[in-house]
Amino acid sequence: MNKTVPTKPYADQKPGTSGLRKKVPVFQQENYAENFIQSIFDSLEGYQGKCLVIGGDGRYYNREVIQKAIKMAAANGFGKVMVGKGGILSTPAASHIIRKYKAFGGIILSASHNPGGPTEDFGIKYNIGNGGPAPEKITDAIYARTKTIDAYKIADFADINLDTIGKQTVAGMVISVIDPVEDYAALMEELFDFGAIRNMISLGFRIAFDAMSAVTGPYAKEILENRLGAPNGSVRNFLPLPDFGGHHPDPNLVYCKELYDEMMGDDAPDFGAASDGDGDRNLIIGKDMFVTPSDSLAILAANANLAPGYSAGIAGIARSMPTSGAADRVAEKLGVGMYETPTGWKFFGNLLDAGLATICGEESAGTGSNHVREKDGLWAVLLWLNILAVRGESVADIVRQHWAAYGRNYYSRHDYEGVDSDAANGLVTALRAKLPTLAGTQFGALTVASADDFAYHDPVDKSVSMNQGIRVLFEGGSRVVFRLSGTGTSGATLRVYIERYEPDPGRHGLDTQEALADLIAVAEEIADIKARTGRDAPSVIT
Ligand code: G1P
Ligand code: ZN
């Protein structure tokens, strides 16, 4: 039996960079999740009788919202839902399932790298039939609908057993509980030379992969240990927990400090890696060598042809604007297209669909390719392993050789988290007002070449996205970029991205923060960060 339940709109359901993210208690308000899910359905057309993929990263409240989503899909006329066993689907695996089974779309429940638990974060995101995040046209429609919604539809049946694989028909809809790992692992076997990686591991190559008690545990266990033969224990924290074991599942040098220290210490494994809450981000650390995500993108693109899935070469590279220009030099050398997009994976979808780009990446530890329409943490790990197996060199050697060939882009991001929203907006407004006067200004040895608020003209659908981050470019290729996060859930997060290009191999061994010190000082001078945010130092430096 289907019910139509009257409801009242909430004013705060604007999807951000990756869907709607709020604290769990916000989502637990009456009809809050239902309103947003119904607003998604109300913004779509033509899904009657079609398949919807549903899954999440296993965080607190995942199962409850999955039950609601299944019942609402039935009442709204979907013909089938595919849901990961235990409610689990990593974001890249969900993207793959949508594509492989030609589903109409998918609902992914995650707040990515944000902590989970009863008072932590939750999120709902809609992905379209190409497997990628809904484009702005759809997220705008969803937001508009959340403001006027007055009822939602839900079927009245008992909760579905999510822990047993199998198919059943309930209220006229097929509900298929699937193995969350199988299809994804098979795809990875197609793309990468598992034989070569297995051989390298059998010769003693040691891996430490930290799943951070989040969604990649079951995937990494199956692929790295079961299929590639890495010894038991190579994958750590592999059991997805609703509160991620109290950890902050963001694979950066702050939250993976233990792994980092291990990789810098005596007897370090050959390869250290981690992924985030929903499995789309990655951290790559070699023995004595942290690989910045921007460098990782460039190195993966330059060496992708060593993996079977990319042996024909790549069509182009895309990176988000704040990501360093290291990949641009690779694209230039390969003679392939280079695309600079706003922050957020959704902007890569059109480029991938049109075959303009094959490999994409963001400075925020996201890398991926045309195999799905999301960034993919384990994919990056496996491509690295494939490259290491073929080249037979260490991570550090490969990185240094890359710098020697292309020059080094020193790069760092300074985040000011939980800043007062008005203060953050005031800072950006003041910066914007300064833009027209900045070009030509001298700061010590640095001269501003140009300054603007990044606007993106999508070459495929011709849409324009304005105000995507303030860029101050200096002569010689250095840069400072300012933008406000679209994924935070408390106050505002100011992100300052600092980059300096260094062609001279004799100067490739500097400490990053020292190499960037003059630019960091200029960023402060231009944006007045301390005075406006009341912060003496960033909360996170990556
Ligand atoms: C952040 C990252 C961005 C990434 C997004 C989703 O968004 O900066 O690159 O696509 O998370 O993982 P932000 O909080 O900066 O808007
Ligand atoms: Zn994520």
C-alpha cells in the first residue's frame, strides 16, 4: 500500500559540492530525509519502471535512510532497486553499478571524508545514469523543489533484510540485494595487470593500506589480499563502522599521521595508501616520499599507458582549477587536451562522456578515469601498483624522475575550518572588490600577472559556472587561490591553495612550506585572513 504523507518544506536543503550534507540530528528531523528524497524524484523524469541503485558508506543512519529510500522508490514507481549488501556501496562502486546495469540513477548516502556517528555528518547525493553526480541543472531543480514540497510518497511494507544477497518483489518493485564488491573488483581486473602486481607482491613488495574503518575495507581486502596476494594484515581497519571507529576518515597527512610516520621510519613498507569514508579519495605515500595529489595526478597520467586499460594512451586530462598545474605539463608533452574545471567531480562528467578527457583529478586527493564517473580511491592505488610493478622502481624514484623531467610544482592547501560564515563571506567579498586593482602589483619579488574569479565554460553543454574561486596568478607560474568550501557542515571553511613552479632540479628538495613561504605571506596580505577570521594559523595544512 502506498501512502502520500503531507509534509512541510525545510529551508536548508541546498545541495553543495557533493549533495546534501548535514549533521545526523538534522537528518533525523521529521520528514527531513523523506523531503529531500522526494524532491530528487520530483526533479527527474522518465524513471517509471526503471532501476535505482542505492547504497552508502555504512556510516551512522545509513541503514535507516536506505529503508526509507527503498520504500519511497517503490511508491514513486521505480521498477527495481539494487542495493549493496549491508547497505554498503562505495561511491565509485555505486557509479560502476549504475553504468554496468544501465540503471536510471542512484542514491548514494555518504558525507565522504567527514566523521560519522550520532552527532556527526550524514549526506544524500543523487547520481545520474552516466554514473556521475547530478549536474547543476538537476541539483538546482532539487533545491527549488525542497522549498515547495508538501507531500511525499512512501510504500507501506516491512523493512527489507539488507544482509542477505538475493532478489524479491515487494509492492510491485524488484529489490535486489547485491554483493557490493564483486562487479567493482572485476572491473579493476580488466583495467590493471593483476599478474604483474601479484608477482611484485610475491617477491616481497609490502603494502600498508588503511581503510580507516570506512567503506573501502571490504573492497581492499578482496582485491589487495585475496586477489593480489598481499599478506593478511596489509589492509588495516577494514571493517566499516558506523562511527568509523571514532576516526576522521579523510586520507590526508593530519588524519593518517600514523601511516605517514611509519612510511618515513625505518623498516617502512614499500607502499602506503588510504582512502576516505566513501572510498573515492586516496592517499599515496612511498618509502620516505609523500606524493601530493596534484603530483599523483600528473604521474598517473604520464604513466597510465603501462596499465592494460589505458595502453592505447589517454585522450586528455582534466583537473579542478585549484589543483596544481603539474598535470598540464604532462598533457602538453603527450599532446593531449587539458581541461581546467571548477571544484567538484560533477564537472568532469561531460568531458569523460564526450571522450575529451580520460584521467581526471583534484588536489583534494581525488583521482579517477573514464572507467566510472566518480573519483576512485582504490583505482588510484591499483594504477600506482601497476606502474610500480612495470617500472620496477620505488615511489620516490618515480616521483623524483618526474620532477626532473617536468619541473616541480610545490603545492599546499591551508584550510581554516569552522570560520564564522559572515566573516568568511566578508573576506571573499573584499577580495573580489580588490581583483581589478591587483594585476601588476608587486609583493617583494612577486608580481601579480592577473587576478580573477574563475568562471568555467563547459565545452560540451556550453553551460557557464561563475564565481568558482579567486585566483591570483604571479609571473613565473606561481599562484594563490581562495575559495569557500561547499561541503562543510558547520560554519564556513576557507581554503587557500598555494603553488609555486620550480623548474630547477637543484631546488627540488626543499621543504614545501618553506618553498612557499613568500606566497603564504602574500596570501595573508591580500586577503587579511588573520584579522577577518580571527585565526592565527590554518586548522589543516595539506
Ligand atoms: C571538497 C574538495 C573537492 C571535492 C569535494 C568532494 O570540496 O575540495 O575537491 O570534490 O570535497 O569530495 P569543498 O569542500 O572544497 O567544496
Ligand atoms: Zn569521498
